[in-house]
Amino acid sequence: MKILLTGGAGYIGSHTAVELLAAGHDIVIGDNFSNSKKDVIDRIKQIAKRDFKLYEIDFADAKATDELFAKEDLDAVIHFAGYKAVGESCKMPIEYYRNNIDSTLNVLSSMRKYGVKNIVFSSSATVYGVPKQVPLKEDMPTSCTNPYGWTKYMNEQILRDTATAEPDFSVVLLRYFNPIGAHESGLIGENPNGVPNNLMPYIAKVATGELPKLNIFGNDYATKDGTGVRDYIHVVDLAKGHLKAIEYSCKNKGAEVFNLGTGVGYSVLDIVHAFEEANNVKVPYAIVDRRPGDVAECYSDASKAHKILGWTAEKNMVQMCRDSWNWQQNIKL
Ligand code: NAD
Ligand code: UDP
């Protein structure tokens, strides 16, 4: 199949590109590099030992999106492109709604115009809002606590409505839990600008000495050790989930939603200790106040993806910690 990866130069998109190429699919990457670097493209080619076409394009631009679809005879789209920083979304809601909603609307209308029927969308566990119970199942209530989350919530609705109106369409909504780790080659991984917001990239920078210590946001949650619990998933496992989602979309019409997580919750202290042990490094930390907006526990019931997509996360926490550290040490190359 020939698959367009919007935002394919980003963290999850680049790993998915590698898996799709390895499985024999052809890909086209479209990215405006607002949150990624151009050298990622050559790195994907280096790992996959295959070539593909790149468009430097803003999917919030309807005309440019149409032009891409006119040039490429696409079979499917995986729509990663979007802004993703929760804190920033609270400060710049208009930019977030504009970028994340417009790009989806443009991709969908180009798909309809050029007869492309299959789309896989990057949604997020954030649509579960403040969970009333865990593990989270796909049919549990959704709600959001910040503009970024609402863009995911709204995009899910837009995609569902489109699947209803266009009976030939196949829409797969993937709700990611917390992707960490990197490709084992150390050539691609997550490289956030400035001081990281997320736990794993922060820990990796503390381990290198670039940051003095990890601030643990609260140890008085109702969890096993008081620190927040999340469902961390290796990004390569997550990438493989997209392959299964594409296969599913070829055989099924309508809209379906799947959690992509491991189903296991790890606390912040679990992660600190796992990282120290896996990599034989020290991660100094201090307990500080809770971060506003954080929930105590968020982890998936991933049985639906297992049952229907035939997908299960395979990599364990040691591999996640080792690959994150390997990538961190390669970032400056
Ligand atoms: P990322 O920022 O690394 O990748 C997104 C890519 O999209 C970047 O390369 C960026 O340059 C590009 N982009 C953004 N807006 C664009 C536009 N208008 N036109 C063209 N390119 C554009 O993020 P990621 O971690 O790889 O996440 C991919 C998707 O998964 C995002 O939609 C994100 O919201 C979602 N998601 C991520 C996580 C996570 O923890 N990383 C969790 C849940 C959901
Ligand atoms: N966290 C922390 N210190 C940090 C970053 C994160 O203690 O510097 C905690 C955070 O409170 C949460 C967990 O680590 O319990 C995961 O946070 P992250 O931002 O990576 O993911 P999210 O909160 O979006 O699930």
C-alpha cells in the first residue's frame, strides 16, 4: 500500500515509517518540521534502507494538501500531524485548535476528493479526562481538561461523523498511552525543544548531568508509593500498532477506537529506579508539589487491540529505559 504519514518526521511518525517500510509498504511523508528536524528523514532511510518521497507541507493549508493528494496515488493516511504540548495549548488555544482541527478537516476533504478511504488517527488517553476508574476501556466516558485534549476529542468526533456520512470510509482512532523509548539503532527518538515536560526525556537529561535533578510532582496520590501512575509503552510497539490498524482498516468500514498501551501502570518512582538499574546511572530527585492538571493513575485495558487487531506491546520496561538512554547519548551526534 502507499500510505501518507502526516507529521511523519515526528517522534511516533518516524518510528512508524520504519515499521511500514520494513513491512513492504510504500510511504510518503508530509511534515512542516514545526516540531521535528529534517535529518530525521535521512535517518529513517538509513534504518529502513529504502527511499520514499518527502513533502515539506503545512496540512493546515487546504490548497497544499489537495496538491499533495493530486500528485500521489494514496491508499491510506496515518494522521500524526498536530501540536501536542498540553501547557502550551492552554496559553495558545487558538493556534492549537487551528492547527489540529484544520489539518484534520483538510486531510479528510482531500481524501474524499481523491478517493482515499482509509485513515488512522493519533488520538490520546487524554480524552479520558480525569479517570473515574482504571484500567481505561474504550467505551468509558470521555472528557478533557485542556485545549490539546479537546482537539483530540473534537477530531475523534469529526472522524466518526465522516465515517457515518461516507460509508466507504474506514476510520481507526488510536488512543496512545505514554510512549517512551527509541529505535534500538539510536538514530531516531524523541528530541523535545528546551527543557522537557515529559518524565522520560527529563530523567534522561538528569542522568547526563544536563539537568541537576528530577522534580517528582507529588508523592501524596492514592497510589502504591504516592507518585503518579502511567502506562508507558515502547514507541516501537506503538509504531507496530499502526501497521495492524492499517491492515484492519483495509478489511473494515466505519469507525473504531483502540487503546494502545501495555495495560500495566508504573509509578514515577518505579521509572526512576528502573532507569537507574537498567543503565547503571544515578537519577537524583526531589519531591515537589503536584503539577496542576495531573491525575493520580492512568493506564489502559489494551485487550480490545489484542483481540481485534492482534496487537500486543512486547517490549518491557528495561528495554524502554535502555533505548531511551541509548538515544539520549546519541542525540548530539
Ligand atoms: P511530534 O511533535 O514529534 O510529531 C508531530 C509532527 O507533526 C512533527 O514532526 C511536526 O513538525 C508535524 N506537524 C505539526 N503540525 C503540522 C502541520 N500543520 N502540518 C504538517 N506537519 C505538522 O509528536 P509525536 O509525539 O510524534 O505525536 C504524534 C501524534 O500523536 C500527535 O498528533 C500527538 O498529539 C499524538 N500523541 C502523542 C503522544 C505522545 O506522548 N508523544 C501521546 C498521545 C498522542
Ligand atoms: N512527572 C514528574 N516530573 C516531571 C515530569 C513528569 O514527576 O518532570 C510525572 C507526572 O506528574 C506524571 C508522570 O510523571 O505522574 C508522567 O508525566 P508525563 O508528563 O510524562 O505524562 P502525562 O502526565 O502526560 O501522562
